[in-house]
Amino acid sequence: MWLSYRNSNSKDVKNKAEGEVVRLIGWIFTKREHPEKIFINMRDRYGYIQLVASKEMLKEKFKDVREANVESAIAVEGVVKYDKRAPGGVEIHLTDFKVVAPADIWPVTLSALKSPEFMFDKRHLTIRGPRSRAVLLIRSALIQSAFEYFTKNDYVMINAPTFITSAVEGGATLFELKYFGDKAYLTQSAQFYEEAAICVFEKVFVIQPSFRAEKSRTRKHLTEFWHIEAEVAFAEHNDIMRVEEELLSYIVSRLNELVGEEIKYIRGDLLKEFTPPFEKISYDEAIEILQKKGVEIEWGEDFGADEERALSEEFDEPFFVTGYPVEIRSFYHMPDPNRPEVTLSSDLMAPGGFGEITSGGQRIHDYNALLNKIKKMGLDPSEYEWYLEIRRYGMPPHSGFGMGVERVLRWLLDLPHIRDATLFPRTPSRLYP
Ligand code: 4AD
Ligand code: MG
């Protein structure tokens, strides 16, 4: 009934002529009251529109407007009026007003806005605010753009399981759970399932949650995050870096088109667009840069948050760090045949102190080479039986990568914390709401 009642919306109103009658549904975002007139800033899926309620036009219904609390769901009818003083230059002078669902007094006060903990305890309500609204719309557009990029380039979308039996990215961050009589884990990455699927589809991608029992409380880690991953058969390390830089460039330019208004609301300006190829530096060069800056790090050590910050401060566009040492990468990474102490792998780093946004590289596709590597790293080959077995049946050289949705969104929008980039964040200290 209400959906068919609506014949316009906050955005579409601007296409209507002065004097046209429109019917809208939405929520009262703010209210400004005067004795004879009440101004409502109404919110719907498309944005905001000013409603003007006057005693003169609404008669006894004017009382209903006065009594309706903010966040009440409403259905209104009114006349389109262009007025320079109205936000957006147009407003609706109400001829009818109905409360579809009333609201209690809104608990999110101005002083509550200053407490992030309170705001996240009430996240089921605070997501209605203009800032979360904009961020979540941009997030939706980011995932849409990634989907577009992959489908335009002949990738097949697959869906991998969430319950799994062995680690992709090391045991330290595995969530363990009871699975009837057995032990299972929550997936850290769909990579292994993608590797199986490339022997059917050549190019596959997933967009789905990954889980990490990251105990460290950082502004860049969630325990549950959304992972954009792709895997390509017959592709070498350089080929996959090309995909990563194209994907990121595509996402950024599409976001400016799709949600430019929301991006400007959050950052003040549109996103800076990039053109591939991105700069590539070797891990060795990265170590040199860090050591020159006085950072205490030796060749062979992994980058922590401080090193990533110090390194990426030196760049103002995204860049790759390539050729990480074998010891600091997962077992599946292909060693460089010319220099077996390093891998054919890379991280894409966001500039300006941000750091890692993707990890990827070429995989070991040879059965015996992978078996030896698993043993050499002290892992149990029986845990990787099916993963090994796919290498006995025509597994070509292949490469892939993973990119965290919230990580990228936090960088692009310069958000203070990664939890701001997701609807209901999960961190070591937050499992509610
Ligand atoms: O670097 P990671 O751990 O790599 C993998 O999982 C590979 N198996 C991916 C692949 O090759 N298919 O994770 C990839 C990306 C990171 O660069 C980061 O953007 C994001 O996933 N990520 C996280 N985002 C939020 N919270 C966390 N705890 C994250 N851990 C990784
Ligand atoms: Mg990584």
C-alpha cells in the first residue's frame, strides 16, 4: 500500500514542475518548529527533502506534525515549490500528513555523538545518520564496481564455503568451532577454493566474508571482513598485478560516477583517480628506504604497522612491493626461480602512510614442489590433501590476490577506524549489535 502511495521521492522531486502534487514516504530526519509552520527535513532512500507544514494548509493534521518525533516513518502529500532558501532549492508544501510508524524520543543526543562506544552500541539506530548513510552507500557502490570489473572481463563469480578444515593464512588467526563431533574453522580466504575452480572457469572471483582471530586491536583489522578475491589460470605474477591495478583504478573512477555526492559529503572532494601501471618497488628497495629513514628493520623481517606507515608515507599514489622473502609468506607462494629466497608475490600499498590494501602473487602449481614446501615449513600434508590433489590433474601456473573491502573504503574515505566502513562491525571487543 505505502509503496504504491509514493509517486515521487526526495531526488525525483527536482524533476517536477512548480505546483505539481507529489506523495512521498520516508522518515523525519529533523524538525524546526514555529507557531504556524513546521519545517521537516525528510529522509528517504534517495536523500533529503524539505517539507513545509503550515497550520493554514494542514488544519487539524498540523497537530500530528507537531506531535511526531524525529525518526517517525511518515507518508505525506504536498505541492512542489521552488524556493532559493530551501536546501536544494525545492520544498514540498504539505496538504496531507500521516504517521505510518511513530518513534520514541530519539536516544542519540548531540553529546552522545561524542562517544564512539555509545554510537556503536546503538549502531542499529546510528546508521540512520547522514555520515553512515553516505559511507554505506559508497561501500555498496564499491562492491558493485568490483563486480562490474570482473564480469566485464569474463570472470565467473563463485561462492566458497565458510566452514573449512585447514588454514590458508596460518593457524594464529583461525577461529575454531565445534562442527558436530569434529573441529572446523571459519575461512580466512576463499583462495584454495578459487584455485580448484580456475580449472573449470580460468578466471574466478569471490566477494564474501573472511574471518581472522586478530587479537591485536588496530584501526585496520576486523575479525570479520569482506574479501574481494580473484584467481586466474595461466597467469603469472605480473599478470595479476595488472589485474589489481586495473581493478582499483576502475573502482575509484566508478565510485566518482556512482556516488560522487556522497564522496564529497565525506571528504569534501571527489576521489583522486589513478592510471595503471602503478609504481613497483622490490622488498629489498623497501627495506633500504626504511633503513634510510632510520626504521630498525633487517632484510627478512615482515612489515608491521609502523613500517607500512613509514614506507607508504614516501608515496602519493598506490604502489606495489614485490618479492617478499619466502619465510614471511604463506607456504603456497611460488619462489622466484632466479632467486629462490624470495617469492613471486606482492602487496599493493595505499599511499600517504596507509599501507597494505591487497596481497597476492603466483602460486606453486607443481604437486611435488608444493608437497616439499609444506613439509619444509613444518605443516602437515594431510591437512592439505585436496589442495595438493588438484595439482595432479592439469594445474597450470596461476596467480591471484585478495583485497579487503573495508580496508580500501577506509583509505579512500580517510575514515578514522575500519569499523566505520561496515554496517555492524566485528572486532575483538565488539560482537553486538
Ligand atoms: O593479506 P591477506 O591475508 O591475503 C590472503 O588472504 C590471500 N589468501 C588472498 C588471496 O591471495 N586470495 O588478506 C588480503 C587482504 C589484505 O590485504 C587486507 O586488505 C584484507 O584482505 N584483510 C583484512 N581486512 C580487515 N581486517 C582484517 N583482519 C584483514 N585481514 C586481511
Ligand atoms: Mg597480506
